[in-house]
Amino acid sequence: MTQHVAARRAVLLVGAALLGFHFLVASLSQAPLSPVKLRYYEAMTEYLHPYFTQNWMLFAPDPLTDDRGILARARCTDGTVTHYYDVTTPAIRSTQDSRFFPPRTARLISSTLQQLNQSDPVLSRIRETEKEKKKPVLPLLPAERTSRVEAERFLARYSLTKMPDVCDGRAEQIQIRVYYHEMPPWSQRKKPATEGKVSAQDLKWLKVSDLR
């Protein structure tokens, strides 16, 4: 009986330690820029992404104001380039069709897109100020570059799983196009002609062999 109680306490202690570690990492990832955060930024991102990434864009002072997603196309071994495949819409429809137990695949895309353009608020303000003053903009930190490269690779790998028959299964390269649909102002939401602004960002071509 004593051994059973001791084992139970040990399990509870291990569980509490793991839970404490998780909340510590999540809290540190949302903390202001500091030497500690810069040092462990890459490790924190790798642990939290994609399921535990914190996203506060639905709340003030910076609520989400656009709809974003990805398209993907491939270059075959014979040099031909395919049309763009809509990767995001099927994932959203799958979530909407299953209200009680929705899959989390749509969040994989949204979280990675957040990581693709994520930067510390302090650094973002510094860069915006430098742009306004037409000064040299502060380059990306090594941790920021690593985070963005990982996001690009993840989006490419994920898109390949949704395009299994592209190029008859022999795609050589893949390219991701990120689209942003800026929502119209709330005051103009009822005007039929108001559609908002659409922009796109083409990521670089990646070799399929390097993604596997």
C-alpha cells in the first residue's frame, strides 16, 4: 500500500513538473524582449509550434483584420509547372463540417503563417520607425531567420501531403504563395461593392528531396 501511494505521488509530481514547464515556456514566449528570450527563442518556438502557439490577434489593441491562407504549385521533373492548388480552403471546410469534433489542420496553417511573419513587438516598432525615417532597417535576428525558414519548410511539406498526385508523384520543387485578404472597415461591411484588398507573397522554390 505504501509503495502504491509513493508511486502515485511520484506520478503527480512528474505531471506537475511537466505542466509547470509548459506554462513557463508559454509565458516566456509572450514576455517582452529580453536576453533570456533571445537566447531560448528558437527552442521555445520548436516546442510550442504548431499546437501550443499563442495567438492574441482576436483581441485588442490589434485584432485580426484579414483573412489569410496558402496556395501551392509544383515543378515537375520535366520542367513543367502546375497550377496553384488551394491548400487552405479544404481544411477550413473540414473544420466547418464537423462542429463537435473538428480537425485541427486549419490551425496548422494559421499558426505557421503567424510564425512566418512573427516578430517581437519592440523590434517591429523599431523597424517601422527606421522605415519612416528612411534609415537602414534592423536586419532579422538569427532566431527570427531560423523561425521563418522552419515555417516555410513546414508549409511546403504540409502542402505536399495535400497534393499526393501532383506530377504523378514525382514533383521536383514546390512553391508556396501566401495570400492576404484585408477585410473592409466595419462601417462599410454592408456595401455590396466593398470586397477588401487582396495581396500575395510568393515564397522561394524548395526542393522536394530536401523536405523529406
